[in-house]
Amino acid sequence: MKNFAIIGAGGYIAPRHMQAIKETGNNLVAAMDVHDSVGVLDSYFPDAAFFTSIEEFNSFINDRKETANPVDYLTVCSPNHLHEEHILIGLQAGLHVICEKPVALTTESISRLRTAEEILGKKISTIMQLRLHPAIKKLKERLDSKKVSDTYKVDVKYITARGRWYHNSWKGDVKKSGGIATNIGIHLFDLLLWLFGDVKENIVTEYTDEKIAGHLLLKDATVNWMLCIDENELPSTVKESS
């Protein structure tokens, strides 16, 4: 049994992590969130220590380092712009870190985290669950089985409506979320690169607060893509059924 701690316990995705920790026979010993609406803890780990101060949380996991029952893993479920800071808290405390997507918002941040991994000898992992979807795994197997490399033409259009709250939350702030491409499109881009290889060229053709589109030239595919959170872009068949 491994001991976990979590930052961002009051968020939307945190209960999924708590459930996974419990179902795999592990234990959550500490949780932190600036908000105290974390009653969900009672459903999974009612004995977990809870903090609204990152400093007190950091002290807690560091104080356990030399005990017989240390923390082994930190799960980061905080807003995107805080990921680097929170990952480093875990690495510096001697923990492996599991971080929600995206791990970071800039290439400079990723470089710093890679260096920290190497120096501190701990690993950062992220959650890219669509790679485990049965249909996606089957598609990956079909593509990998081809002896001659084909170049595919791929169109990706993803529309997921969001209410007015979105733009007033951290998710609607590009500096905090990375924008639609990072916050919403990251899973789709991950799949495209996993299925069709590295990026040779990336061109953005449209960029607004609610819509972004472009072209990708990958090793084995050319991709036209569009991401949108405007319900007016939804197909009429979807609008009629809602």
C-alpha cells in the first residue's frame, strides 16, 4: 500500500483520483485546497489530514519523510498555471508526482521540470486516459501493423459548449489555463501525435476566446483541426436533441 497526498481536492477531477487511490488499495493521507468545500473526502478517506495553506501542507509531507510511514506520491489537480509550482513541491519532498493535464504551459517550464526530475530522482506522470480507450487502442494497433508508411488525411472538429461561467473562471484566462487548445484540446493533440507521429509543421489559422483552428503536418498525417466552446457551432441535430 502506497501513501498519497493531493493538491486541488475541491476541484472537479479530484474525486476521480480519490476513487482510483481507494480502488487500487492505497491510502490518501493528506489533501490541500484553498477552498474548504471538500466533503467528498468523507466518501473515500475521512481520516486524511486537510489544509487550506500550501505551506502547512508542504510541512506535513516533509515532516513524514523520515518516518516509517512517509508519503509516496503527490497528485496535482490544481489549476493549470499552478502545476509547475505544485509538482516541484512534490519532487523536492522526495515524492513521485501524478499531474493532471497539462503538466505545464510553456516549454521553459517543461525544461525546468525535466531538470528537477533528473536531479531529484523522482518521476512526473500525467493523465492521458484516451490512449486506454478500447477503440483507440484498436486503431493504434491497425496503424502500427501497416508495413508501408501511409500518409493519412485527418479532420478533427471538437465542439463542447460552455456556459457564461467559463470565461469568468481560471479556465477562461489564457495565462492560467493556456487557452482552449491546452485546456480542452490537449487530449486530442496527444492522440494525434501518438497515432501519427511527431509534428513537422503547426499552423494556427483562427484564434478567438471561443474558437481555435489550424493545420498540423505530422510524420504520417496531415490534420485539419478545430476546437470550439460556442454552442452556436453545434450541429442542428445536436441542438434539436438537447
